[in-house]
Amino acid sequence: MALSVDIKKQLGDFCLETSFTVENTVLALLGASGCGKSVTLRCIAGILTPDEGKIVLDGTVLYDSAARIDLPPQKRQVGYLFQQYALFPNMTVRQNIAAAVRDRARRQTVTAEKLRQFQLEAVADQKPWQLSGGQQQRTALARILASKPKAILLDEPFSALDSYLKYQLEAELAETLEQFPGTVLWVSHDRGEVFRNCRQVCVMDQGRSQGLFTLRELFHEPVTEAAARLSGCKNYADAVPAGSAVSLPEWGLTLDCGKPIPPDIRRIGVRAHHVALSAPHAPGAFPCDVLRVVQDVFNTIVLLRPETAAPDAPPLRMELSREAWYAAADKRHVWIAIQPRDILLLK
Amino acid sequence: MDWYPLFNSLRIAAISTVAVFFLGIAAAHYIAKLPRLAKGVLDVVLTLPLVLPPTVVGWLLLVLLGPKRPVGAWAQSTFGIKLVMTWWSAIFATVVVAFPLMYRTARGAFESFDQNLADAGRTLGRSNTWVFWRVQMPVCRQGILAGTVLAFARALGEYGATSMIAGYTPGRTATISTTVYQLWRTNDDAGALRWVLVNVAISAVFLLAVNLLETRQRQARKGGVR
């Protein structure tokens, strides 16, 4: 039971090149808007046709440009949860679910079972526009599961919802997916959503998939700048390996990393909450000028410039609790330290 | 009073509306999928009858269907039927003239149809035919209905092309519109007025029915559960 995808598609100036293999788990496709996540899903579902490549689901070839195989969406057994759910507006909840059961003999029983399972019995005879957001999502999921898919594709399932409703629905969705035996692809641009719900992550950047990562690899040890950015890392600088330290010409600093640096390291990343205030002249600490202070909802964001930095260097972003910033003695000139283990080495 | 023109007009309008309904929807459905250039060219050709004077349409039809013209001569020798100057000749005229109305409104409705609904149906294992008749047509119902109504009204009121291709023979090809003209021409004002009133009555009933239908639909939507 596995889904393997290796496809190319040219769309105007945009070139999509995706390849990954995933087995019976929830895989996130994580990337900024317009990086080709939805196009990838549409190619898997058979709504779009790639230019070349191969898609195999549980041993069945869905698409193979070399062998000229291109199964229609009807034969792929891939469930697709659309962004706005795409419920048929002219049908009731019951009819929407029944539409997914092609076997006439089992239609009634399966529909009744799904209505019960998704707690939709009370609204079974209502039209989609009469339902709440949660009921719409449950109907869409019930309809997909009634069609007995081997894989489920989720296209930004919460893009249109406000954050309060979102958390409720996310919990319901996660529960449903846990009981689903096959592969799930979850497209998202929200790293929190991915962290909470997925086991593995495929990072996409400008149409290219960057390989598979476990959550740990992505959020604690990202190896490319695209992955680091998606995991929420805010500070980047060009780096030159120097033994067990990196020299950062833009900031005029040399930072100790506590371990030998591979020679192919070109950039480093530092998470904003790993940039910390330090005692003056402490070992490894460096002095910075404060450029700007921004109060966020729960944090304070401080933009810093190392004293040794070039004039056009990007500022160093520090995030700390309001109390910690309040306690700082000098708010125009501070000493900063970064722990060796908090420096992300990027290729 | 001889009611033949009323009967004839209604039957011509009804038959051509049925024909235009399917032709217009098929054209709208297939042309929507064509590349832009072909779409643009076909759009102009198919909409032309809407802007051409009906007499031009009538002349073109005569050139095509007349007894000594290719199609007319072929129908005469193969099936032994005349294509012009019979009651059903008018159907050619009304179909051509009413077609663009159906085609354009149906295409507008199809273009605003959310393609995700069709894709959802297909990923759920449903055939394209099922998706078209069970989802796309019901969702586009309003536009389709509007197109049908417009086509019927246009077919019922057709005069120019009809008079050229079917002429005016009392009791055979006479329609309401050709009868009104004929009666006015022969100074029978009272007769003309009768038919004008009949026409006004039909149109009013027709519009009332359409309005009623629309209100009921809106109420069904508001009221919720059917």
C-alpha cells in the first residue's frame, strides 16, 4: 500500500517537478502559495495530466507517460477533498453521499452508515448551503469515504476558515484520518497544521519537491533554506566553514558550532527565539545595536545589527517574552549570544 | 374566427424550442472546451443570426433550401418533400433565429459553473455524462431556463425570415405574426386587432408564468427543506 509519484509538468513559465514515495501514512506537502502543491494533487487525481512521469498507487499504475497509461479520474480510486468541499448544491446531504456509491444494491446501506458515522443524520435532508462549515466538511469526508478510496488528497482543507473554527474541524479531521488505512496527502502552507497532523513532510519550493523529511528533520534539523523557511526560521546569512565554526562575512562574526562543519555548507539559519540576550563580554557573545522594537501579541520582536556588520547586512531578528525585554538594562545596545546547537547549517 | 394561425404559431415555436434547447446546450458544452481562437470564430458565426436582419437570414435559407438549390433539390429527389412554403418551413427560420439566444445564455451559465463540482463527481467515480446531467445541468438550471424562455418567445414572434421561407397561405402556413401583417395590409383593422390582442395575451401569460416560476424557486431556496 504505497503511493509513488514522479512527474513533470510545464504550466506557462512554471515548471513542476515532483517526486516522492509514501506508504500508509499522512504525508504533508508543505510549501508557499503557488509552489505547485495543488497541481501535484490534481495530477494524482487525474484532473490534470502531467507532461511526463509516473504515478503508481498500491501497485496500480495510474499514469505512465512511457507506457502511455493515463487512467481517468473515475478509475483511480483517489478521494479528493476540495478547498471549498465542492458539495453538489442541487442535492441533499444524503444524495451527495449516495452519489459516491456506484453499487446500486449497497447504496442505501452505505449511505445510512456514513450518515450515522459522521453524525449527519439530523441534516441528511438539507442542502449544502444550509449546513455549518463543520457539517459541510463532514459531508465531504463521508462522501469521499463512501467511494472507497485507496488514498485521500486534502487540498488546504482549512484555507477558508477562521482560526477558532479551524481548530475544532482539524481535530475532527485528524480523528477520521486516523481510522483511514491508506495513504493521505495533506497540502498546506501552514507549518503548525502540518506539525500537528502529519508524520512526514515533503517540502516544495518553486515547483520542485525537496525530498521527504520526518517532522524532526524538518523542524529541528532542516538542511535546505527552503525547508528552514517553511519550518519558521527567520534569520539567514551567508556562511564560510572554518573548522568547527562558521564565519559570517555579512555580520562580521565567527560563531562556534561545537562540531566540524561539512565543506558544502553555504548558509546558516538561526531561529529568532534562539537569539538570546547575554551578559556583556561573555564568551561567544557579541554586541549589537537595536534597530527597531515591535510589540507582538505575546512577544517582543527586536531587530538587531551586530556592531561588526556591513552596512547593508540583513538585520538579526530576536524574539523574546515581553518580560525578558522589559528586564533588559540597556534597550539601545545589547549583548547577544547564540548557542552552538541552535545554528542551522544549510546547503 | 379561424384559430389556425394560433395553433400553427404555437406548434412551430414549441418544436423549434425543443430543437434549439438541445442544439444550443450541445454547442455551448462543446465550444466551451475549444481553444480560444476556434471558440472566438465559432462564437461569431453562431451569434450572427442574432444581429442580422431576419430578411437576410430568410434570404440565406432560401438560397440553401429553395427547390432548385442544392439542399432543397436533394430533399425533393430523395424524400420527395418540399423544404419551403410549407408550415414546417418556418421551423428552419425560427431555429436559426432563436438558436443564438439559447446558445449564449447556456454558455454563460456553463462558464460560471464551478469546474470543481465536475471534478469532484469524477474523482468519486461518476461518469462525465452523469456529472453533466445530474450536477451541471441542475446547477445551471436558471440560465438554461432563461435561454429556453427567450428562445420560445423569439420563435413565437418571428416574422421576417418566416414570411420569406414559408410565405402566407391561410390555413396552411399562416402564423400569428404573418396574419397580423396580412390583415393590416388588406385594411382589416378589426381582424388585425383581434390577433394583436391574442398575441399580447399569450405573451403576458407567458411572462407571468416565468415570473411565477422564478418566485417559487426563490421561495424554495429560502424555505429550505423541500
